[in-house]
Amino acid sequence: MANSAIPGEAINLQISDVLSEVTYPVNKDGLVDAAREAGASNEVLAMLDGLPEQDYSNIEAVTALIGGSFGPGVSG
């Protein structure tokens, strides 16, 4: 599997890459696992691991809690 994470890539881009690959609904552990498999940085893993333990129905449910500015196609 090709690692799409570019060194120095903006954290919001890393998160949006991960979230766009996840099958929803997903729980927090599923998000963290997906990020780890995608080669996300430790910072991204820590952000996702800090989310509440619940099921997320879509990308917007996750990004609302992370509170970042996400690129087109992620913010809705």
C-alpha cells in the first residue's frame, strides 16, 4: 500500500485523507486504526484518540469535534 502522507503535510490534510477512506458509521477505535494503517502522524493519531468514545455517522460528525479547517469535500 502506498503511503500518501507527505512529510510536513498539513495535519488537516492528513486527517481529511484518513476520514475520506473510513467506512461510516465508525467508532473512535476504528478511526484510530484507519489512521494508523494510512501512516498518519503521531499528532493525528493523538487527536483522533482524544475524541469521545462514540459512533460517528459521517465525516462531519468527526470534524465538528476536532475543530479544524478542512479542505473541499470534507467540510460538507
